[in-house]
Amino acid sequence: MGSQINVGKDSKLFEPLAIANGKITLKHRVVLAPLTRNRGTPLHASTPENPNRIWVPNDLIADYYAQRATDGGLLISEGIPPSLEGNAMPGVPGIFLEEQAKGWKKVVDAVHAKGAYIYAQLWHSGRANIPQLTGTPIVAPSSIPWDDANECFMYPAPDGTPVKYSDQLPLELTVDHIKKTIQDYCAAAKTAMEIGFDGVELHGGNGYLPEQFLSSNINKRTDEYGGTPEKRCKFVLDLMAELAAAIGEDNLAIRLSPFGLFNQTRSEQRLETWGHLCRELKKSHPKLSYVSFIEPRYEQIFSEAEKQKFLNSWGLAKVDLSMFRDIWGETPFFSAGGFDHATSWGIIESGRYDALLYGRYFISNPDLVERLRNGWPLAQYDRSRFYGPFEDPATGFTDYPAYSMKKGSMV
């Protein structure tokens, strides 16, 4: 018989973990994953002649994060655009205006009041966007069309009409524009630290701008930013170097999805590209706060069986994250990908990961940490309320009750 796996409060999931090169000691390893929720307040009233393109964090957003904050726990914010150009959806609050910074400070203060820590995830959409939303050109590593002729952006244009991605040819970033984009990220990172975020995570996955540079089917450049796995890594390496210089590498983290398909990422040379990226990052920035990965078989748009077919076709039938775990060594290593009350146990003890990220179940269970600790059942989430904007933004956002408030609870 195998050794017994500890669950609940006896699990290593509830042991301390040092991140940020030892500056922060978490009291448990149940981490809120970054989750786009589209609950920001418009900066101004929207009209057909002057549509609102900018959203600001509000008191409801502060309540949402505070509900999920626990003493010594870690929250990763929703993706925060560093510029209007990178703002991928309606209702997403950025951090490039003073009004936005003031709103995020309320969020940070609410989280800190609960004894928790919060990192700002910086997120630039790149080609996964439409100019009707931002009022700016849509940028990408290369000017190539979306490869699905009929796929529409998930929100209509401000005038209500659906917009096909394939009708919006992105602008290929010049080297000067790349440098400006990196400076946008750095300015956002500095603002985040100034208003009290405990660190910054670069969103380097899910088919957004950094991963677009890493993806051979999207990055067709022939200059120093493309053409080989090593060159396709240059944008992310340059960006991380500038961010580390701006805020300190021990305040900096990165999220990666080496096997992702979201937003048309159909890259070849997965292990070569992401392996090179991680080896170079580890060598250049040995004191990163942590690294965060997405499980190879987890996918936002395909079932696990469908995803497995892709992995099989790449010759990666049995792939896992162990190669990346080995590369990163002592750097705290997080993973996300559908963990729940049944699948969370024995993983930290095995040494595979140092902490687990929870998304959907953290939406519907603001007290997820206590539910996992005590073996209480998890409430089901309402997927239709994941992404706003809504006329009633609190529904499916801040109105999920804690278990102790429910009839028949054990508390």
C-alpha cells in the first residue's frame, strides 16, 4: 500500500512559503489566480461620438479582493493593462492614469488590512484586440491576419456591431515601438509598487503580447526579435530585464503557458523556445519572486481530451512541467490548471510545485482557503457571470457567501 496523502489542514498546502527572495513569507500556499472580471467603472459616460475607452477600479473591486484575502495569503490581481493600446476588453481597469492608480491603491489597502499580499499582473493584449475598442492601432510582432476567418472579438464594437479578428490586420511593432511598449510596462510596474502592491507579475502566457513574440505562427520577424527560438525570446528577456531594473527582480514574477493554444498560439518548438527562455531568465534573474505556470493539459477553449490530441501531435504525449521545475531550481514554482478539493493533495509534498493557483473556485468560494483547510464542500461557480461589464456588477462577483454564513454549516 502507498503512503497516506495528507489532506486539509494536515497538507503541506497549509505550511509557510518564502517568496520575493525571502522578503515575504506566506502562511499558506493557496493562491488566487489572476482572473479578468471586467467590473471597472467607465472613466466617462460613453456616447457614439465619444465612446469610453478607459475603466477605473472601484470600491466593489476592493471588496472582491478583500473577501478573498486571508492572513498571510497571496492574491494575484486580474490582468492590468499598462497602456490604452494594451487594454483588451471593456471593463478592465488599467494602471496608466492617476485615477486608476488611486483606485488600485484602495484595492491594495483593503487586501493589506486583512493581512494578505497582492501582486499586480501586467497584461498587454497585443493582437488579441480590436481598434474599435482602444481607438489605437492593434500591435503585434508581425502583421499577419487571424487564422480563423469567422472568429469574432468577444465584445461588440462600441456601436454594437460584431467585429471579426480577421478584418483587423495588426500593425507590426517597430523596434522603437517595442522599446516604447517596454517603457509602458516599466512605468506601470513602478506605479504599482509606489501605491503598495507587494510585487508585479508579467503575464507572459495565454496568447497575449509576450507569448505572441514566443509563438512561431504569430512572430514571423526576421530581425533580432524573430526567426529562431532564441530570437523569439528576445522581447520577453528584454522586457523582464527592464522590469527588474525598474522595481528589483525580487519584486518581479512571470506567468507562462508553454503548451497553451489560447488566442491562436500554435507555436512549434515548444520545449526549445520556452526552455531557452526559462534558462536565460534563471541565469539573468536568479532572485525572481516566483514563477507561475499553467498545466500542459489545461486549456481555456478545449477539453482535456482535445488538448491531449494537440500534445500527441507535437510528440509531447506525456509532457509535464518537470523540465521547467528543474530549470528554475530554488525559485518558488506555482502552477494553475483546475485544482479543486479533490486534486489539491499530495502535490506540494511531492515537490512538483511550491504553491497552487485557484481561479474559478476562488470566484464562487471567497473563503476557499478555509474550505480546503476544513474539508468543507465547494460552491459551484456561475460561468455566465465571469466576464462583465454588467448592469448589476455585484452579482456573481461579491455576493457568493462564505460557508459559515450558510444554513446547516458546520461553524
